[in-house]
Amino acid sequence: MHRPGTPFRPRSRSRAHRWARRPLPALLLTVGVLLPAPAAGATEGPPADEPGAPAAAGEPVPAAPTEPDGPSEHPEPAEESVAPAVPPRGSAYMGIGVLAHDGRHGTPPESRVVQTEGVDVSSHQGNVAWSTLWDSGVRWAYVKATEGTYYKNPYHPQQYNGSYAVGMIRGAYHFATPDTTNGATQADYFVDNGGGWSRDGRTLPGVLDIEWNPYGDACYDKTPAQMVTWIRDFTQRYRHRTGRDPVIYTATNWWVQCTGDSAAFGAVNPLWIARYAAAIGPLPAGWTVQTMWQYTSTGPTVGDHNRFNGALDRVQALATG
């Protein structure tokens, strides 16, 4: 959910409302540091884009990075038109399509309503300065754990355990790829690789990140009915494995476009809405209130910042179950 530096492009070493289904815009398909897609079942380890990291069997060895050493934030959209380039599997993050599809329309004003600040991170942020975030008032965090059934965030241990160590309430999220395997299979992969839940009062239920496809068709080549079935399979399997209903992270426009604005999940699954604007706007069908709001991709320390709809005791209540 943050914004790395500049978009990647080959160069020498010098740097609610129904939409028609359409391919993902070219602006979305640029990523600051492209992580090669790990092979299925890849284990935790150094990020694949670091010099000296081995490529997966049968995959080409990635070119030497042209960015400075260290992980970068998510890219801002390019000012000029760029040739479409599909990022490698595994490089997606929360909100990867929000800016390109919904745009940025300001930030929320100060409010008398009590809200609790949070962040979300992925491998793009590398080793996060959790104490800096804590000192700035951030009290909860979500960390990317998995994508599809082929990728595990190599920075997950530092991010997941580091946020906990400074006192935050934290959880994990899964970037869904409904075009690769079914929902239940991906829920199992998520739970088995960092997406579980424990009743310790400081572990939030897992999140299903379901949004625009950065690798192809916006709706993953699924009809609205097929997408609803896929989401139901994931959420029910996660509930079976952990005893908790997962949070659903999405954007209203994607939900309308790709599920037909289904109201099937609002009564059970907490909603994490993505909208970079002064106000949230209309919510997807079935939800009358959001639990969390991702309101910017350009926050301090790390880009993606969020507001929990309530005081810290409500965050604790969600963690406790």
C-alpha cells in the first residue's frame, strides 16, 4: 500500500458506478523495483531482486538493478506515456491499482471522530523503521504475507515481528490472484505462510486484498458471479482454518465492476476501503460503514496510511475476536 520512487522503465545507467471491463492501463503496470516471481512454494529469503540472489529454476537471471541499493517505495504514475509492461508475479501490493483507476482527490481533513492511524507494508518497504512509525502515532499495521500460491514476502519476518515488538497490533494480508488457483487453495497458502490468527489480543484477522489485476484483465477474466464464488471460497476456507472471518480490502469501483456490486459479504466480513480523497465516498453494496480506510499512498515514513474507524480499544476488539 506505499508509493515507491520512480516508475521502472528500461534505460541506461543514468533514471457506486459500473465500468466496462477493460485491460489494466499502462500507467498501472509500472513498478519501482520489480521482484522476479518466485517459484511455487518459494521459501523466505533475500528478495529476488538483490544482487547475487539466485533465480528460480528455468527463469532468466534478472538484469542488475538500476535503482539505488535498498528497497524502494511504490512508484508514482509516469508523467508521460510509457509502453505497457506487465510486472512479474509477486510484485503486487495493496492499492496497486487505486491511483491509476480512482486517482487522488486530496486527503481527509482533521476530524472530531476518533480514529486510529495504521500502515500497510510489503517487500517494497524492506526493513521498516517501526519505532519511527510508533513515535509518529501509528498503532496498527498490516504486512503482506503472500500472493497467489507462488510468492511469500521475504521481509515478512522483520515487518510482522518488528511491528509487534514496538507495541503495535498487527496482521497479515494476501494479494489475491483469482486467475491462478481457486479461493480455498489460496486461503490455505495464506494461512500456512504467515496469514494465521491467534487470540493474543494483538494479532488482527487476515485480509483478502482483492482489487485490480496488475498482470492482465482487471477482473482476472472472471464474470461477476464467478468472482463472488471465488471470494466466498476464500473467506469460508479462512474461517474454517482460523475461526475468524477475514477482512476484505477493496475499492468501490473495482467491486462494482468485477463483482456486480455484490452485497454477499457485508454482514460478515469487515471492510477495508481504498480511496485517496477527502472523503470515502460510496461504499460497496452490503456495507454501511468501513472498518478501515486506506486514505493515502504518500504518507510519512512509509507511503500507505490508514485510519481505523474507532479508538485503539476498537482495534483491540477486532484483534481479540
